[in-house]
Amino acid sequence: MKVIAIKLASVVLCLAVGLLVVLDCFTEESAAVEPTFEQYVTFYAWLDNDPPGNRIAYPRSEYPRAVHEVAGGTGTYADPLTAASDPTEWPIGTRLYAPFLRKYLVVEDWCEACVRDWRQSRKHHVDVWMNSNQSTGDRVHECAYRWTQDRASLEVNPPRGRAVDTRPLFDTSSNTCLESAFGDDLPVSFRPGSGGQRWWPGQ
């Protein structure tokens, strides 16, 4: 009986060790892979908003998962750039990381074109705020077109620690567009982007 008991205990121990190894491998594999999605990425500025300005549909004072009261951000994890989308696609407060921008984004605004793309054809579309103000001229729109991406891989719910470039995509003090977050020529689409017409809940 003792021999049988010892053998049974050995089998149980082996099974337990094997299960732990499997679970450990599964956990490591899961932790190593962050979900990414191909996105149509456009940009909007002060005059593209409806009404013109930096107002957002989901300010932090009303929606705790948002980060800002008005459109803004530097692109860090703590201060991500405002992004607009369809809240049924990416819930309010969802953080994204855009490697081609080297910036974190947070969904806290509504984008009519994004809603149309998602609800009609399930096309991922994110509209990103571009630094601008009431006196910014047409150059900001040229910059928005410059950075528009027909397809870009964006990481969803990324961890902290991704490479970040805090320089604004558009510098309002000099009216100049950042050539690249990588400091060299970046292959981006020169096709004019939509910017997306704005829509406010209740209007």
C-alpha cells in the first residue's frame, strides 16, 4: 500500500509541475503580446472642430476616464494626445500608442467620419488632435495631411515605457510641421486627410 501511495503521490506531483509549466508559458506569452490594430489615422485642428476650438466631447470633469478638459497633450503616457473615434469602437479613456508618432493617445473626443467608417464597414479610424489655436493658418492643415496614415499599427492599452517624442507635431510659435518623430524622412501619405467633421452629443 505504501508503494502505491508513493507512486500516486509522484504522479500527482508530476501533473502539478507540468500544469505550472504550461500556465507559466501561457502567462509569459500573453504578457509579451500587446494587441495592435491597423488604423486609418487622420488629424484635426482648431478650425476643423465643430464648433471651432479645442472643446472635446468627453471632458474629464464629466467622464473620469478621460484625461483632459480640452484637446491637448504632449504624447507621454501621463499626458497622451487627445484622439477622437467612435466610443463603441474604442471606449472613452482607451489609451493607444502610435509608433509612427512615438506618442501615446487617449480617446476622449467624437469623430463623425470615424463613426461612419466603423459602423458602416468596421474600419478602424482614429482622428488625432494636432496642436493649434485660433490664429493658426493653413499650414496646420498641410501638416495634418502630411501625417495622415491610410494604415498604421496602433497598440491598444499599451504599458508605460514606450519611446516618446514630446515635440508637438505642429509648432504654433513658428508655424512649422514636425518632419518626423524619428528625426529622418518618414514614409507617410501626402494624400489630404479628412480631419473628420465634428459632432457633439445632443446636437
